[in-house]
Amino acid sequence: MKRIVCISKKLKEFFNEKADKISATTGFIKRKRKLKGSSFIKAIVLGNIGVDNCSIETVCQLLNEDSINITKQGLDFRFTKEAVEFMKRMYNESLTLLKNTLQVDCRILKHFGGVKLLDSSYISLPNSMEDMYKGYGTSYSGYESNTKSGIKLQLVFDYLNQTLDQLNITEGIRSDQGYRSHLSNISNNDLLISDLDYFVPSSFKQINEIGAYFISRYKSDTNIYDIETGQKIDLLEHLGDRSFLEQEVLLGKETRVKVRIIFKKLTEEQAMARRRKANRLARSHGYTSSQRNQKLLNWSIFITNVPKSKINAEQILVVYRIRWQIELLFKLYKSNIRLDKLRGKPYRVLCELYAKLCAILIFHGIVGCTELKKNTELSLTKAFIELKRRVRELFLALNNKIKGLNIFLKKLTITWSQFSLKDKYRKTRVSTLTSLNLLTIS
């Protein structure tokens, strides 16, 4: 109940006092008038939660419920440079103000302070915004695009504590390999799980020096060396016909960070699927995948600095699957908040983008108040759909037109804990949490 009271207080502060103060300091509201910063942000943020494609008319309707009569044309004129700065500042406020944790009950992850999943998602913007955010096109067969403007959302999700650790915007044309901001939030005893796009030996070295851990797939063109002799290891010769292998090596020509490297041979069907994907990627970038790389695609190869005493080699392969949870988050954001559907004039697009990012953070903040029974896991998709259904109640509660924001949030989280849970066993496979809890710690 304390968490409900706390998040209720923070939501009221965010949507009222902070909104009015920041709208004045940014110049969005320059003089006393009916349309206030608090009214504007409530309408645009909650409108984007409740409606798939939130139009200006929808925002006008919500403002009308807040006793503010404004035409569509009048509201359209309010999407200005100052409005963008206001929404950006409110987004930055929500990053810290609304952070809550909801720890997953998982035996094998109890060794870590946090289990942080890192990934990005590309979002196309109107071509008219090229000067603000440069994008890139693709030439994948069946995925052609010539978008000139786009952004990347760099997301760090703490799976163990079920909280958004970071949600940053970078220019679409920037590579993930050059992204380093996630390193500033990694603490001693955290575990970072990322894919090949973030494979940088110097980053692994920094994580290791902090006293934190990492699990990553191995990038095939990165040198590895024998710990005792310092000699470079030829992977293909070393693997031979083995189906499984684990070894401690030094990673990187310059960094020489000590890691465990784990190899597991794939089935022929799995290997063929990976080759097709690799060849398609190579063609789109105008090169041919080498014979060495083609052969290494017969194995799944991982590197980690997590000691065997915490997680053994077979368990590392299962724990890495947690990374898929961040893909599901992006799917949730795009399917239910339409984060990838941003159209209109540049200032309106940016206001809507920050509104949707605020909506995401508000959702995760409320999620952190949910009390779950042991061995149960909240389905964020089911929970968001339920919030979407009740968003008008939330709007009225924030405006004090129905009794008690605390009461609304308590009812919502109780409903989540009863009816928005992940199924432990599905027709095709068990859930991620169940898979992790089936592992035994050696």
C-alpha cells in the first residue's frame, strides 16, 4: 500500500505542480490562460495510452473534460519549439521521478543486483525531419526503406527488478556499437546481457573492472588468446568435431580481458537458417560472408565473465534467452502505444514522441506497485491492455473528478495481479521465468 501512496503522490506532482512550473520556465505557457501545462500533458500523454492513433481531436476532447474548450486549429498552433522543450523536460523528469522496482522471484538470478538487458529499436520519422535526426535506408529483401529521418531508442531494461533503467534517443544513423551511455548505470554485481550490435571488448573490460558481469554472443572476427601462452587461438582448428566446449581465454587484441567462451553445436536446420540470414545481411551491405564465418555459424558461441561458481556453462545458454524479453517490450510499445507511428509536422511529431515515452515510464512506474504471489510473473502486454481500457478513469482521478487516485491504482494493480499474469506453461514452451527456475545452481 505504501508504494501505491508513493506513486500516487508522484503522479499528481508530475502532472500538476511540475508540469505547470516547467511549462512556464520553458516558455510554453507565457501568461495566465485556460490552457495550462498540466492540462496539456495529461491530455496528450493519457490520450496516447488510451487511443491507438491519438488525433488532435482526441486531445481536444480530453481537454474539454478538463473544462478547456479549444479548437483543433487552436491546439495545432500550440505545437511549437517551446512545446517540444516542455515535453522533453517532462520526459526527463519522468525518467527518475517514476522509477519503481518489482523484483522477479528467480533463484538463479539472486546472485546479481540487477539483470540489465540492452537493445535498440529504429523508428522512422517524416522525411521533413532529416535535419534534426538523420535516418538510414535498408536493402534487405522484403524490407526496403528509404527513410531519410529516424531515431533509435536505446533501452536498458532491468529484468530482475522489472524496471526501465534507461530510455535514450539517438540519431537513427548512429551505430549501436558506438553507444556507451549504458555503462554509466552499471554497478558492482550487475549482469548485462546484450547482442552482437554492442560487442565491444573495451566495454567488457570496463564492466569487468567495475565488478559487474556480462553475457554476450561472440563476434567471429574478434581475436582470442590462450591464457597460459598468450598465443592466438584458431577457433576452427580448436573446435574440430566437438559438439560442446567451454574454455577460459583472453578476449581482444588490445584489451585481453579474461572470459569464459562457450560453444554449442547447432542442428543442421538451425545452422542453415543462420547462414541464410548472414548471407542476406552480407548482400545488403555489399560483401560476401567468408568461408570461416560460414563454418563458425555451425555453433552458438557465447562469452561471459560470470564465474562457474555462479552459473555453469549450460545455464549460461538458458540465462541468455532472457534477452528476448526486451524484444517483447519493443513489440508492446509499438503495438499498443504505436511508438513507431509518428506523423505530422516536426514539432507535433516530437511532442507526441515525448508523450509516448512518458506514457511508457508511467506504465512501468505503476507496474512496480503490483504485489505478486510467489512464482508468478506479470504479463506487461496484458497489464498495458488493462490500463488502456481504464485510462479515462485515470484521467478523471488525476483531475479529482472521481474519488481517489490511490483507490484507482489499488484496484488496477489488484486486477493485474489476478488477471494479467504470464502463463507458466504454454502449448509450445514454458515461460522464461519457469525455465530459469527449473535450473539448478551447482
